Amino acid sequence: MIIKFTLNHQAVTIDTDPSRRLLDVLRVDFNLVGVKEGCGEGECGACSVLINHQVVNSCLVPVGNVHNKDVLTIEGYKLTPKYKIIETAFVDAGAVQCGFCTPGMVMATESLLYQNPHPSDLEIKIALSGNLCRCTGYNMIIEAVKLAVERGEGLW
Amino acid sequence: MADISQSIPKVDAYAKISGEAVYVSDIKKEGMLYAKTVRSSIVKGKITHIDVPSLPEGYSIVTRADVSHMNVVKIIFDDMPYYATDEINHLNEPILLVVGEDKEIIDKITREIKITYQEEKPVFDDSQSVISYAFNKGSIKKAFKNAKDIIEMTYETGLQEQAYIEPQGFIAYEEGEKIVLIGSIQCPYYVKNAVIHALGCSENQVQVIQAVVGGAFGGKEEYPSLIACQLAIAVRKIHKPIKLIFEREEDILSTTKRHPSKIKLTAALNHLNNITGLKADITLDGGAYKGLSSVVLSRAMIAVTGAYTIDNLEVQGKVIKTNTVPNGAFRGFGAPQMFFAIEMFMHHIAKETNQDPFAFRMRHLARQGDKTSTSGHFRDPIILEDLIRVATEKSKYHSKVSAYSNENIYKGIGMSIFLHGCGFTGSGESTHIKAKVKLLKTKEDNVKILVAAVDMGQGIKTTLPKVVASILEIPVSRVVFDYPDTDLVPDSGPTVASRTMMIVGGLVAKAADELKSKWIDNEEQTVMKQYVQPEYIKWDESKFQGDAYPAYSWGVNVVEVAVDPLTYQTKIINTVSAYDIGKAIDERIIIGQAEGGITQGMAYGYLERMVAKDGKIMQKNLTDYLIPTSLDTSKMSTYILDNPYALGPFGAKGAGELTLIGGAPAIALAIEMAINKKITKIPVTPEYIMELMNHDH
Amino acid sequence: MVGHYYPSSLEETLIELKKNRYQIIAGGTDVLVQYRSWSETVPKVKYPLMFIHHLSELKFMTENVDYIEIGACVTYKDLLSSPLIPKVLKDTIIEIASPGIRHTATLGGNIANASPAADAVCTLIALDAMVVIKSIDSIRTEKIEDFITGVKKTSLKPDEIIYSVKIPNVMSDYACFYKVGGRQADAISKVSLAAVMNATDGRITKWRMAFGAVGPKVMTSLSIDGMMIGKTIEEIKITIPAILEQYSPLINPIDDQRSTAKYRKLVAMNLIQKFIDAIS
């Protein structure tokens, strides 16, 4: 099937089996390896990307479903000013340990702030609840999101 | 100079946040093939036949028949084959690899391979003891003869899965005569030595490189050696790069976990209601192969008295073999099981004898100069009372204990007091590891740290350069610490046992001191250091006598919970911790370790349930094996109290494992208070709470 | 074998479903788990996939005096942000899975998947929701509890598609969803209860309960529920043990990797009590 979509701000067209996982298409066909596979069944969130600004688990998206959609991965997002705010916040809050969940956490954060620029603590926790981290115990990640909210005032 | 504890940005954070950090699954090589493992579908028995379909051009299978030298993973006991022999000892034991270019074709071949077995009766009970140790302290007979009270309890702990978010994986390829392996590993030299042992080749024919590691927690200590050996054999046969990445389910079903335990404790109390003697009988389920079980057992046994001093001991321990997936290293390494048991026991003894549990525990605290469980000595100052004061004050422990003691509040607060021996048990550092480190100053006056220590998230990539930069008084940016490559770095030992900062960091600091003293601008210089055990440390491995560890880190956790009396679910309300890790090399990194550690420890205590039913792991994925999400954690407050250790860099001791150990007993004690029932096993699941609450009502 | 199909309209979908057998896929969050295969290989589906997630005809939400109607491909996220959706259904959805799943999973998919632990199905049943099923030459409406026939089984025929869900447009005096999962988020229910009650002058006029993860499908009984009608709230509150007794035969859970039959049964009973305690 011919699938047309926007990938990291660029129009792309691929001819592929539409049942393939978006995760595989991103990693194999486009070499976007910042998108990680941690579980393959939508539990861990390491494969989080945005489709039309909303975070999804790319391991559970058949690539046919992104036809005519806008897909953003960490590789595209990292070029934006909003990313810079989140990046610095993650560094300053100590939110990064092994790093395997981190790009997914960043995408989940963007998805949250796009919908809700001033989230409560509970809303932050809910927004990150599909992204498992085994290293931090989450407090520093939650702190990082709060820092990003504060420093990114007006950006979202 | 600024206080070393003052935090700096982690040097690898930017690459990780932006997705640029290269994990093993992200690596591609020209002409690379993929491998998939075919595993046993029975628990115990013999392979009678393997029926392989005719393979298309370019596809191969690799089995034990391809092993020309040793088909065992070199760990401690040489009992675990990396390609199953005819004898199958657990479900999902690796039998062969299918290797080729197209994953669809490989997948098809694996489904077409038919293996026939002759099944045998598996063993799951404790009838097969494969390792047993015992030791004594003082005179246990006398203590029990003169006892006013004798109290006995048995405690049980379950399996725990490391659940690193990045599954296991390797890529291996040939470079001339050499085999190069890049993997998600904790111990580059363990892998290297295992591959040398498997191939029977010379040292310079194996090169091991660490990729960025997406979490490990002990799970990537010994297990990766098995995959490395399989791949090395495959690469020698096929002569092309091969990549093998585990699926999550495969990872959970076939890799090592925390040993389940059963611990029977019997205490003798004198007329002052003090413990004069303790008997302990510790059983660990090692699974189908021994692996590291002997050292896990040692650590559990040595931790028998917890953070307390008890004069007379009789300690016996054994590892039993069962036909389940082998258990192995996991952050804490035997200590979490023992600390759960002893902390609950101290509380239960106090309750049983109508004493205030807090006062009872305080009376037994270990003090400087006391004899350890193995009749060594606590030589260094112990600041446990300060830790307890900080943790209880910040958590309002005492007022909450009285508030929650009333019926029908269903809230509880629990405290654990614990220690962790830093570094290898006994004289392992001097007899087995013999760590070497190297500093290389370039002509440009940049300094390279050459050690085999792995950053698996704990931040050593930042903290080691910080130590060197502080000593040399140069910016951290001029200190380079690349991911270790065994062709470039000496063997500084494995990244385990809370040893990296204290032992490897200590050597690096010594090397930096020397480099500073002989520093010549714009000249290449190298300094090498090797570990020398302090003279006064004496350890008799056969008798478990002497100083089991060069130093101890200490901690106190206070956990507050609410239990829903209708659903029996536990919610963590607050956690407060205080630690003595000597000196934090970077406070934020340590607090991050501490928060992650207690989260894993508490989850071990109440949330993470893994059961092997007739040898089959029932929770085989992250849908069924539940680890905490952001909504399962509470606010955590962590206090680090300085108590510098003379031989550690800037006074640092071990930290990584310590922070996990107290989580389970603290939360179990909190739940015990909330439901006013005696808890004797973990995880304290809602199902278990229901049983307890509805018992004798 | 025919290939996967990406239709451009609902009509085209239905015509094609008449001709060939397909596995319908909406958001994909159940189908891709069910047919999961080795990483980087295609899912090993039994039938070619029929993609419907993009069909605008299945993405509507409308309201009339009788019903709120929700197109099968409306995602959880869209439900959460719609003013038309009853609060109890939103309270249910926010407890399902995680944001990433909620952004793409659909209400129709949750019903079609027919999991005995499906949270949204519990609440829809308690709300007396109906499912509208279309084929190229038929349209039929069925109660959700009848549409789902067993573990992962429905009355959907190969040429049919779930078109929409119709929820009676009535106010509930009390409507609750209690989810008991293994952890606070992103967990499959060990047991759940959706309960709805209306009363006039203190007398029960409507009483519906639906239990998740206690049987081969979401369990409900109009006849047991019916015994509550006409009673006063006070009568209900003083006869809790009898009411639990009445519901008990409906609750027949099993032991599995997530929980035990004993726990599920007792907690289901406790949840009934919790609901009764909450009403006044």
C-alpha cells in the first residue's frame, strides 16, 4: 500500500505492508532509532511518538493508520525550541538515568503540554503513566515536567 | 573548591534525552544477520530428536554441535550450558539459534523446527540441595540454654524480575582473527572471559565493547555471557555480523531473577527481653543452574543480623535446585530477602513480648567496635542514630505510629533500618578481581579514564570524571570516560556489588593523585593502579569468619501507606529516607539512585508478583508483571548524611544496592500496622491482605 | 489470499466485507497485541486487515432526545473531551490503559474485542447501551450484553461492522465505575463494577450493575437488577447481605496470572456494598 504522511515535518511516501508496526517502519525504513522498543505491547511507552500531536505507542499502530497523518519522533522534535526547554529541565531535574525510557517520556511530556500547558501534579502523573521508568521512581521526571512548564511559560 | 557533592549536569544526559545515545538494538552493520533462539518447550527431560527443515541458502542453525571447546557459561560453577545439552532442566532453555538475513524467513524456520522430548518428572520442592554453608558466632548453645523466651518465625519472599526497560541484546562480528561483541552488559570482562572459555581462544581474540545500557539492576551481570557465548560460536561458524535482541517476553521467561527465599529465624531472649542468640535457616531457590547462587547465599547469610548486633549466632543456608529458570544477580544480591526477614522478625519479637518495637530495635543497633555477624568488626563510625532521628522526624514517625494504632483507620507507617556491605564479599576483591585502573593524559592535557566500569544509568560516567577533575583541578569537560572496550581498558572488575565508586573510584582517585604529583604539561602520561586490600581486613572464606566487607553503608526508610478495606489495595502516601553512603559524589545522582532504589524495593514488597507454576513463569510480560507507574509512587524525601570513609574517594562508599534493601520491610511493616495482622511474606498483595484480614474474624 | 484493505468509505468497506473475509482493525491496540510476532516482522494475522480507523463516517458523536450515539471509531481521547459523554463513562475511560492507548483506541474496538475485563463495556452495559451493527444489506441493533457472547466472542458476522454505540439519553442519579487493577494506572482490571441507579421519592426506579473480570464476559443480570426496582433506598441499605446473596451466582471468577477467584469474588461483593453505601 502507498502510505503518505508527514514525518518530522516532511512529507514522505512509502510503499509497504500497512500491517507493519509504525515502530518498525520508523526504526528500519527511516533509521529513527530514538524510538525504542521495550515491550512490544503498549505497556512501557519507550516507543512513544506523536500522531497529530498526541502521544501513541508506535508498537501498537499499524502503519496504515498514519496515512495522511502527522508523525513526530524525538528526531524531529529535538529541533524545536520547546524540546530545548524540556531537555534542559530533564537535565536539571536529574530525570535521566539509563535513558531508555527518556525519549518516550519527552514525547509524552510534549503531548501533555500541547493539550494542557498548565497541568497539575496529578495531570502530569496521569500523562506519564504509560511510560515506564525502572530507574528513577518518577519523582525527578515529574519535577522535570514541572520545571518545563515553568520555564516554557507562553511557549505551549 | 566546590563541595564534590554539588551536582553537575550528567554528561550523557543530552544524548539520552535526544534519542542519540546508541543502544545495542540501534546498531547496524554491513551484511548483518539476525539470530533467533529456539527454546525448550518442556520443563525437564531429554531431547530425543531435533527435526530441522531444509534451510534456504544463507540460513543456518547453530547448536551445541558447533561448540568446539567448552559448552558452559563461565560464572562460578561450570554447570550452565549456553546451548542446551540433551538434558533439559527448565522451560525455555536455549537449544539453538536460527541465523540469517531476513527475519520473516528466520521466524518461519523457527516455527518449522520440531523438537521431540522424553519428559521426566521435574522437581520444585526443596529436596535437591546443591550448595550449603554454615557458620557460628559466640556460643549459641549457652544463649538458648539460658533463654527466658524463645521465638520462632518463618518468612518467605518471591521472585522479582529486574525489568530493565531495554531487553538483553548483543551484536557480534569478526575482525580478522578477533571476535568483537557489543552488548548491553554490566561486566565487559565477565563476557570476555566467558567467550575465551567457550572458544578456547587466546585473550587477544576477543574484544567486548559496552553499548549504552538501558538499565540492568544485576540482570545484565552474568546472564549476557550466555548470549555472548552463543553468538561467538555462531559468528565463528558463519563469519558474518550477527545481532540477537531479546523480545520482552523472551527476556522475562528465560533470564535470571531474584531468588525466592524461605528464612526460618529463632531467637533466644534473656530476662531483659534482649536477643542473646539467633538461629537462622536460609533457603534460596536457585532454579535449574547454580550460576551466582553461592555468592547470593553468602551475602544473605552474612546479613542475618540486619543492622543489629547479636552476640551468638548459628546460621545455615542452602541453595536448592528446582526445574525453573535460573535465578541470579539482582540489586541487593541476597540482602533484600534477609532484611525483609530480620526486620519483620525484630518487630514481631517486640510485639510478641509486649515491648515497644522502636525501643527494642534501638537497643540492638550495631555500634562502632561491635563484632559483625561473622565476628569481624565495625571499624568505622556508625551514624545510624542520626539517620533514624532524621528519618523519624521528617516523617513524623512517632506521632503517626500512635495515630495509626487505632482500629479502622487502615493507615500504617513502617520503618526499616539496614546496612549494605560495600564491594565483593570477603576477600573477593584481592583474590578474584584484582582491579586495575589506568589514567591516560594526552598531549593536549585531556585525561582519559580507562576502566571497565559500566554506566547503566547510575551515573558513573559523570561521577568518575568528577572525581578525577576535582583532584586534578581541571574542568570535567577535559576528562573523558568512554564506554569501556576491553581492547582499551584494563580489567577494573565488574559493575556490581556497590563497588564501582568505592573500589574503582578509589583507585581512580589514587591514580589522579599520582598524576597530579607528576603532571607535565603537553606530555603524554599514564598512571596505573591496582587494588590492594587493606592489611587489617581478614577473611576466612571456608568458615565465614572475619571482615566480610571493607566498609558498610547504612540507611533508614520510613514508608506510610493506606490500605483500602474493600479492595485490599495499598497506596503509598509518603516515603522518607536517610542514608550514610560516606560522601555523595553528586548529590542529585545519589538521590536519583535512592528514589529508584526504594521504588523497586517497595514494589518488591507489595506490588511485583511473579510466580512459577510447575516451572512456568505465569507473569510473562509487562502487562501481567506489574512494576510501578508514575501514579504508583508517592512523594519521596531523601536525606544524605556525610560520614566519610577513609579509603573511599572523597569519603564515598557504596550506594547502588543499599537503597533497594529497606523498601520491602518498611512497606510490609506499614501494611502490618494498617491492617493489624502479622505479615510473613512478600509481596504483600491485595490477595494476601484479604486472606489476612478475613482470617479469624 | 487477498491483501489488506484500506477503504475510502464505509460503503466500500461493507461491500468488500461481503466479498472477502477480513480482520477489522481500528486503532490497533488490541489487534496488534493479539497477532504480535517477532520484532520487525509483520503481525501474523489470521485474515487480511480491513483498516477503518480513518473512516469519518465512524467518527461522529450526536445526541437526540432518546440517545447519545457514538461512532465506532471515536477514540477514548475524543470521548474524554466531548461534552456529550456521560460523566461515568469518562470516569471509566480515564482508568483504561494509558494516554498513548487512549489516544488511538476506539470504543467500537473495545466492544468488538469482547474481553471479560473490558472496562468501558461494563459501564456501557450499566447504561443500557446498544450496539448498532451494519452490513451492506442490513442494519441491526443489539444490547451490548447480548452482542458479546463469550470470551473474545461476539455475534458480529464476517460481513458486519460495528457502526455505533447508542446510549439512552437519560440522567442517572448515581452512576459509578469502580476499577480494581493490579496498580494505579495502566492495568487490566482484576475486577470491576459499573453501577447505575435512579430513584424517585426515595424509591428505586432503575438499577443496573455490570461486573468485569468475574466470568467469561462482562456479567450482568436484568432479572437480579430488577429485584431492586420498587424498593426504597433504606430497604436496600438494610438488606445488603440479601442483595449480595442475590448477585453471588452471577460472580464466577477464575484464578489466573493477575489474581485469584476468591479475591475477585469477595471484592466484587465489596464493590456492591460500596455502591450501596454511596447512594442516599
